[in-house]
Amino acid sequence: MDKKTRVVQYGTGKMSVYTMRYVYEKGGEVVGAVDVNPDVIGKDIGEVMGTETKGIKVVSMQDAEKMLLETQPDIVIVTTMSLFKDVEDALMLCAKLGINAITTCEEAFYPMNSNPVATKKIDEMAKKTGCTITGSGYQDIYWGQLISSIAGSTQSIKKIKGSSSYNVEDYGIALAKAHGAGLSLEDFEKEVASVDKITDEERKNLIDKGEYLPSYMWNVNGWLCSKLGLTVKSQTQKTIPQTYSEDIYSSTLGMTVKKGDATGMSAVVTTETEEGITIESECIGKVYSKEDYDKNEWTIIGEPETTLVINRPATVELTCASIVNRIPDVINAKSGYLPTEEIGELNFKLKI
């Protein structure tokens, strides 16, 4: 009988409902789960998933190391926060114990260009203990692999221009707040937009200290440049509040966002390269109105010019399926902190 891939779920919020189900459906098994929410700790993961009892109870963060040592999983799926500093402890714990880990943390997709010091620490520990740490998710295909594949059929490139929108309601309160949802425009300016009104030197100092707040496309542009063999000359980021003409209720925030207040933000990242190719990518995350829907659009300007448009992608499910389909790749990869562009193409897996 084939050995089942043993998975620990780190974070049991909205995303975990899919990742855990997908693990079971692809022949793996969840052998442990961790969360900080006292309302979830002690519950069976079957209750979290809305299925039958699985015999696996959610433990607290304080008990995570003990549980990992006892269960000895093949990999840990971390679905908690969007910033690298917020998942650093979880990833370092896995690295210290020599356990592979993959996370939906958007910054973790290519943290080398936004938090290099923390990335290096985890990389060195993972190499020492012989495990692999990486970040994946929706961006792995829809902001990464699809774009590099289209570039592979292009003779010359002047510019790569991308835009992707998503509903912050689908990803939990931490992400919604990170996008400034619910803030007045004045508070948005102070708490979100002001971060990018700095000089290149100031930005570099923040990055070196691990204090920079990148938008998702900051790391995507770094991933794409690395994948395409481009040398980054400069990279800038600008955040713009999104608003709506009426009051709009956010179930994730548990509040009504008033007309004219920020429902979220658009972040535009522009990367200039030594090779003369510009990458300009935008992510729009906000509380959706009834007219809004997810959209992913990329254009490669060159010879020839090609535009890819994907309307209404099931972003949550695609994110979680990408994570689970990546599991065998991570387990079989070399040790260290590896962006997925170094691991190879993401393909469909019948079994994990």
C-alpha cells in the first residue's frame, strides 16, 4: 500500500477548509492542525471542514512544536497571514525541525526582494536540516507561470503589463485590513499610502531591516524577473484607495464601509530592468460590490503583442489547489528557501 503524504495544517481559517479537503481528496492525510483562535482550538478538523469527524484536533500555537515532533509530517501548509514577518516564526519552526513547508503568504512567493534577512535565516536553517520552504498559491500560475510561458512564445518584449482583482472578503480579516478596507481616505493616506512616499534609499533601508510593506505584485515582479533572467534596475510601488458610491457591508470586517471610504486598494508596482524590459503590475483588492468580480489580465507588449484575460477565476479554490498540487514538488526539491520558479512548473497531480 502506498504511503500517504502526511500534512499538518497551520492556520484553520477560510483557506484551510479547501486545502485540507484537497489533501484528503488527493490521497493524503492531515495529521495535525494549529491555530491561535480559542474558539477553534480543541475542535476536530472535520468540524472546521464541515465534514465527518477526522480524529485530529486543532492545537494552540504554544503546542505546535510538540505536535510537529509527535506527528512527523512530510509537509506543513501555512495559511495564516500575508506578510513574511507574520509567518516567519512558523516557517522557521518548520526549518528548525527539518519539516518541509509551503505557505499561501503572498510575500513568501519571492521574499528575497522585500525581506532578504529573514529569508536568508530560514534558507540557512532549512539547508542545515534538509528541508524545503516555499510560497505558492494563485500567483504561482496566474501571475507567474502563465506569464513566463507566454513570454516563451514572444520574439521580443518591451513591456509586461498585468492587473488582477480579488475580493478581500474571501481571505479573512488580516488581508482586508492590510488593504486598508474600512479606513477613511485620510487614515488610508496615513496608514497605507504613506508607506510608499519614500526615497529609494529609505525603501532599501526598510527592506534590509525587514520592515517594508510590499504589495503582492512587489514579490511577483521579483519572481518574474528571476524566472525570465532579467536584472532589476529599479522598482517602485504606489497604492491608491478604492471607493464605492454607496455604503457597502463587509462580513469579514463586521462593519459597513461608508460611501467614499476605502473599500480596499490598488497597488501598482513598476520594475525597470537592465535589459530594457519594464514590468508594470497592479493588484486590486477590495470589498466587492454586486457589480464586481475577479479578473486577471496580462499583456506582453512586443513582437507579437499578446493579451491574456481570465474573467471570474475561482481565486480561493485556485489558490488552494495550487498549494496542494505543489506538495510533491516541494517534498522532492533541494533544501533551502526556494521560490517556486526554482522548483519547476506547477502541474496537476492526481495524487500527492
